[in-house]
Amino acid sequence: MRVHHLNCGTLRPPGVRGGLVCHVLLIETDAGLVLVDSGFGLRDIADPATRVGPIRHLVRPALDPDETAVHQVRALGHAPQDVRHIVLTHFDGDHAGGLADFPDAHVHVTGAEADAARNPSGRLERARYRPSVREHRMTLVPHTPRDSEAWRGFPSATELTEVAAGIVLISLPGHSRGHAAVAVDAGERWVLHVGDAFYGHAQLTGGARGLAAAEALVAHDRRRVRANHTRLRELWTSPEPDLLMVNAHDPALLRAARSA
């Protein structure tokens, strides 16, 4: 499988030098295209007040049509209908806003995240899961990662064989109720997209206090966030040669993935 690393949403929060990105994977498989996350979409650009909501004043998204996944899919010579599946790390708008641009795609997510989006509990979840992101026609496919299928030290995982062999959904709750990581077998290496399990790689080495504070502010379960950091720090400080770890928002990791 060939993996493209896309930025589907530049973010410019105050105090974050160089800004942030919305790192999306576009995967070419024998059965069609697969996205991991979708970034912001055309509907977000058309109606940011409804679709993105008040948080747009904090993260200050560029909302550039050229950055949307659908535009970049076309730029690579494909049609939007070629995207057969989208695997979400979670349902936050900066990860799922572009879903409406691919209405024919099956959307894969953990069962816990699907339930949280449909039945939000508490003020944080009601703010996080904006109904407008899911109001279009969507085929939602929930999955329950199994404890019997651990993946490289992560206890619960499931291979999405109906999407493509070598795409693994890994339960990684903490940032949101059903947050997940997604591992992709790219042949010579695995690409592990950890979503919002951390915001910037400096968090894994004790830095980026501002990002850590922002992460804690929106975390569903801070204890689990810290536990996830422990395992991810192990991978970061003792890297496995056949594993490339990326996340959703670190521009340095996006640049490194593109040049690897």
C-alpha cells in the first residue's frame, strides 16, 4: 500500500510558533483509496460558525479549499468516489469535518467513539461532538478492538480486513471516549497514526507545556492520556526501525513523514 501524508487543515492558535496541521493519511490499496481522518472539509469552509463552532476563534483554522482532502485527492488524479473507506481516530471536527465530501465512503470508528458521538455525556462531549459534522448521509461502521489482538504493546486492536489487510484500528481512549490509533502496513515499514494521543512530539520528552495544557483542557480522561504518553514515549525514545510514528497536529512529524 502506498501512503500519502496530507495536511488537511492548517491551525494557527496563538502562542504556537509555526502553527499546527491536520495530518491525514491517504492510502492507495488494491480495492480503492482509504483515508485515515479527513481534516476540515468544504462544508466547514462554507459555514464555519455552524460546523466548526466557537473553537475556531481559539485554533484559528485557515479553512483553505486547497487543503481539503477532496481537493488533494483530485490533485493526485483520483475521483472522490475512489475513496471507499475512511478510518477515524475520533469524531472531533478537525478530524471528521471532511467526511461529507465523501458520502459514498464507509466510515470506520471504535464502537465507544460512535456511541459517544451519538449520545454525548456532559458539557465537554456535547461541545466536542457537533451534530452538523454527521448530518449528511453516512455509512458508519463501529468496531470493538479486542484484547486478544494486542499490537506492539497496545493491548486492544483489530485488523480492518474489510478495508484492507494491514490496516489496524488500535483502541487508545483518553483524548476522547473512543479515541483510536491507526497502524498501516506500508510494506517496508508500518505507519502508526496516533491521532490526538499527543499534540506535539516535545510532549514525549517533557517539553511543550502549552500544548500539554491545551491537551488536558479537552481530555476525556487525563489519566489515560498520561498512560498513553508512557507507551508512546517508549516508542519515541527507543524507535523501532520498521515503524514511523506520526500524529494529527505536529508539523515537524508531517515534514519528517513526507521526507522519509
